[in-house]
Amino acid sequence: MTVNSFTSVSLHPPLVLFCADNRADTFSAVMSSHRFTVSILSEQQEAVSQRFALIGPQDTLYSTLNCGMGLGGIPYLKDSLAYLDCAVDNVVQAGDHHIIVGLVEHLELLNPGRPLMYFQSQYYHPGTLPPD
Ligand SMILES: Cc1cc2nc3c(=O)[nH]c(=O)nc-3n(C[C@H](O)[C@H](O)[C@H](O)COP(=O)(O)O)c2cc1C
């Protein structure tokens, strides 16, 4: 799924987190596999971001994208800027979301480029300022 709640937490050990809606399929999947990958999208991947934000069955989601297989068989997006491969370190219930903390076991820079940005419910490209 698409998330913008992703953030770094700790350097030693390397920990990151994201917040997952309790109803998201991704939340159940992460709870059963105890692993997740994070693909950092480039400014060319707005459509990919929108696609992973869609609700409903996504059987063909990965088969039509250029994917690699991370540790434990969790896919990642090869056309993204970078990916992180994480083992679940901690899960904290927080309202209608859970905070999922992951230990980064592998990090790979995949492609040069600029990141996709999302701010005030809109996508922005670096260099363009959001309106007041
Ligand atoms: C830019 C953007 C950021 C999002 N960030 C989050 C997030 O941080 N946490 C979350 O639970 N859902 C977030 N969503 C919504 C999920 O991507 C969406 O609910 C998705 O359908 C969940 O997919 P799943 O049920 O297959 O896991 C975001 C959506 C967009 C477009």
C-alpha cells in the first residue's frame, strides 16, 4: 500500500516506522509475515502511488510491475529510487492505526532520481512550491 507516514526512527540499530490503518490488507499481511519492504517512489511514479492506494483486490498489481524479491519473498519495486527490507521489531496500537516499527536488514539504492512528494493532499515535484 501507499504510505506517507513512513519515517526514520533510529540509526543504531537502524529502525524505521510507518502507520497502517487497522483495516488495510497490508496490515494483516505484515502481521502474518513479520516482514515488509519499503520502495521509495520517484517523481515519475505518481501512477504507481495512486495504484497502491486503491482499495480492493489487487491480484494483478505486482505481476504488471517490475518487481524484485526481497528477503522472505516480500516484493519490492525495481523502478523506485531505493528499497528497504525490514523485519517487524515492534507494533504499537494507536487509535484506528498501528505503528509498525521495522529493523532495516537490507537497503539498496536502485535508480538515480528525485522523490515523489505528497503534501496537502496533492503530489508535488521538487522545485514546485505548494500554494499558500
Ligand atoms: C499519498 C497517500 C498516502 C497514504 N498514507 C497512508 C498511511 O500512511 N497509512 C495508511 O494506513 N494508509 C495510507 N494511505 C491509504 C492506503 O494506501 C490505502 O488505504 C490502501 O488502499 C491500503 O491498501 P491495502 O488494503 O491493500 O493494504 C495513503 C494513501 C495515499 C494516496
